[in-house]
Amino acid sequence: MLRVIIVDDERTIRVAMRTMISWEENGLELVDTAADGKQALQLIDASPIDIVITDLKMPNMNGIELLHALAERGFSGRSVVLSNHGDYELVREAMKIGAVDYLLKLTLRPDDLLQAIGKAGELLSRDRKDREHRLRLQHELTETQLEKRNAAWKELLLEDDGGLKDSIREAERCSIPLDRLEGHLFYVSICRYKETLATGKLKNRKLLHFSVINIIKEIASNVTDMELVDFGDGHYAALLYDTTWTEDGVDSLQLASHIVRLIRTYLNLDVNVAISGRFDGLGQLREQFRICRGASVISFYREAGFVLTASSVTFDERLTGTRFPDWSAGFKSAFEEENGERLDALMSGMLGEMSDACCAPELVCNVFLILFTDLEHIVAKWRKLNDRSGESSGGGSMTAFRQRIMQAESLGQVTEAAQDALRHLSSMLRDAKRHSCRKEVLQVIAILHERLDDKMTLDMLATSVSLNESYLCRIFKQDTGKSIFQYINELKIDRAVELLKQRDARIKEVALSVGIEDPFYFNRLFKKMVGVSPSEYRKNVLEGHHT
């Protein structure tokens, strides 16, 4: 079914033509109507159109201007123009631009309209057959020859200067036109390539590449001669041999945007396009390719489906080097203290700084890889304190997290992987601390468990392990993550909770059994740590509602 739009500034003409024929019965779809050329372009941008029927005289953008705009965009459909008596010069100009027929408004009949549309449809059919014929001719080259040519192109663009002579000889053997390397380069990347292969509309790798390549070739070949190089994993370089494009690249931006739109429309895929500056000769081509390839990784920060000029992209290469010592010190301190809120704030701040500065994605990933190595050293230190350096913490390896970070395609994916890695490391640290207390700390813990009903002072505890009070407090906090008094209170309330589960237990006796003589203090401490008073807790337990 051919898709048609009508463009005319007179509403009566638009309504008359809409009702003049039965569109569907004639195998046609009237997509919409427009009042001028600008509206028509918006319709064409929004969805594929086969035939444009347009008036010649309109405000804003007339029919001639519309036809020129369609030609510049590489419009693959056909056009028919509407005219009045006396518009002969305009009609001749329209036919030169590419209109297939014209219709006089005053004498327009249904048969005339159908005949003009039929003529346009026949030409469209011929166009498609011609394209298919060109494709068949291209496919006459054997797959091996195509692969050799593609490999030669890849070497030309990727090889170091030292091996370039061999690459040039191979390119000449493959008939690559080294004497006509002049134009622009598009570096095209499929967004979320691995995810697309796994879950997208086209899960077959060869079919996906074939479809993308054909759309790029079909669009670009309407404008200029071209060559397409497939680098694998959803990356392509389109070399456009067009010496008429202006240096500012406006036409290049339009063509690249058209490629992005059609691939999204037909394949439901997002692609990014980085456009080079003009190149003239192999040396400039290699340099422009390097710039485009580097610029394409801006997708790390941007939404999918962008078009940009490669020269507009710059990455910060210095921030991570100057700021990493501060980031590392902050993370190590908060990590060892098990301060989750501070770690979250540090993570958010560091990511924000790197994003605002547009740091090179490779450096962003390296920051996390190095940082997590530093945190692993802290875990190893705690294990070693109790001669557990050879034991597993039960948390497993960091290898999977490192792979996720290195393979991340966006800042969001890096953030998610880094947060998961940090949680994993924190779990490893907690486990290491549980089993890695210094012997003096272990002795104090044992004393507290044995003499929970006694009133132990800090001086008594320090004397029992031959340390001064200040040093004991410091190493106890380091080894357990809690102060001695916090540990004592938690121990007492944990014991009290168990005692209150006994039916014959009295609250005052429970308090005394955990070394607390003041019942009012016991009530306050219990409610602060458990959330309910001892009497409420006991009532809930006895009634079977304790959770």
C-alpha cells in the first residue's frame, strides 16, 4: 500500500482531494494533509511517505522549495505537483527537480488523480527494482572478496603508522580507491549492541548487520558515492565521497539525522553518528577516523540516538588524576568506619564531578577499579589481623564486578556496577571484622560475656588486657566498629530480651541479671534499643504477638 500526503494551502482543495477517490480501495493510504512545505517535511520526518502531491504556490515554503528540500534529504519517494493555468514555468522547474507529473486544479478529476498516482507508483516500483539490481550486482562479489576488502579497510584505518605500507599494498590489491579519498566520514554505532542482540527485534547478528548496512547505503547512495566499513560489534565507518559538501557540515548533519530516523523507524534500533571534518587523502582520513571514533564514546554520557560533529567533543583527561587522592582517602576512611551514608555521599559527589567534567569513560572506569583495589587491601588487612589471610570471607571474588565496570556502555551502568561492588566489599569487611579482632579485643569481649551481671569499668577492662584506656577504646572501635559502651549496652539488652521471654521472669530481676541496678535507666535503654518498653515487650511475647 502506497503512503500519500497532500500539500496545499487551500483547505477546500485538501478536503476535495481527500474525498475525491476511495483511497483504500485503490491500494493507497492517505496519511495526512499539510498546508505548506514546512508542515509536509514534518510529516515526512515523522513516518515514511511514498508519494507527495504538492501545490506549487504556498506561503512559508512553496512547492519548488519543498521539492528542493526533499532532494537534499535524499527522499526516496516520488512527487506530483498541483498547478493553476499560467504556472507553466513553475511546472517545468518542478519536473526538472524530479516531479513525475502535474495536475491542473480547476479540471482535476478522480481518473486524473489516480493516473498520476499510478505513474508515480510505477516509477517507485522501478526505483526499488533498480536498487535491488544494484544490490544483486554488489553481491556478485564473493563473500570472501567482500571480507578481504573490509579487512583491508580496517587495516588502513586502524594500523599504526609503522605497518601502514603493508596495509596500503593490501588495499591496492583489493582495488580500494586510494586516489579519491576526499569527503566526510560517518562513524555509526548501534546503541546497547549486546542488549539489542539478546532482546531486540533482530537477534541474528548477520541479519542485524545486513539490515543496518543496507539502510545506510540506500540513504547515502542517493546523495553520493560511498564505502562502508564494518568493524564488528555494531560499529561502522561510512566514507562519503562528496566534494560538494560545505565545510560547516550542515548537509552531513541532515543526512546523518535521516539515517538515525530511518533505522529507528524500520528496525526499532537507536544508532549514534559522529561526523568527521572534511578529509583529503589517506593521512587526513585516518586522522578524522581517529577523532570520530574517540568522539563516539560520548554515548557514555548521552541519551541514545544522537548525531554530532566529532570535533565538538572533548574529554577531561586531568580531573581524575588530580582528584583521585582525595576521593581515595575519603572512601577508605568511610569504608573502614562502615559509614554507609558517607560512602553514598562520596559516590554521588565523585560521579557528579566526573560527569560534569565529561571525563574520558576509560578513566572513569579505571577510577573505580583502582579504588576497589584499595578497599580490597583494607579487607585483606582485617583478615590478616586474625591470621585469616588465606581464608575466604564468604563474599566471593570481585572479578565479576570488575568485568561489569569494564564492559559498561554508560555512566548509569558503571554506577550500578560500582554500587553493587561497594555493597559486596562492605559485606566482606563486616565478615572480616567479625573474625579478625586483635587478641586484646577478643579478651575484652570474652570478659564482657562472662561477667555481664557485674559492673565492669573501663579501667578494669584496660587493666585486664594490660593496655591504657584510650588505646583500648581506639582498637576496640577499629576492630568491632562500635565503642565499648555501645557494645556493652547491646550485649546487655540482647541478654535481657532472651530473659524476658521466660514466663516467670520479673523485669527488675532481669535488669539486675544484666548488671543494671537502676530500673528507670534499664527501661529507657531497653525502649531506645528495642523500640518498646520491657513490659510491652514481655506482654507481646506472652500473648504470642512478638515478631
